[in-house]
Amino acid sequence: MKTTVEISDSLLKQVRSLATQENTTVRALVEEGLRRLTSERQRSKPFKLRKVSVRGKGLQLGMTGASWQQIRDTAYEGRGA
């Protein structure tokens, strides 16, 4: 696909020089740069935890102020754990 991109003269001069040094084309360098940028931006998206909830009315009676160990023991009570 063809497209037109305006690039500053100084940057284009640097890219042409680099392309000559690396025995490649300006097009190849532009494509490589865009691939790297796209890949980097896709990886750097922050993790976002989706909202998940269950129906209920909060903690069971008697569990307010309980330690995690007490809550766990109550949850597994009678299950052989």
C-alpha cells in the first residue's frame, strides 16, 4: 500500500544515511520502526482488572472483624480441609 508521510529534512537525511550504511532502503527502516513502535505500545498497556462481584449482603454474621484464618476455617468447615 502506498501512502505519503511528511518527514523533516534533517530526519530524512539521517535515515537515508543509515539506509546506505546498512545496505537497505528507507522504506525498510520506516517499516521496522513502525513495527517496533506498535509492538512496544501494545505490550505497555497497563493491566486492568475487570469488575467482578457476586450477589450477597456482605460478610456473614459473626465474621465482622474476623481474621483471614477464621474466615478461611469457617468457609472450609466440614469439608475435610
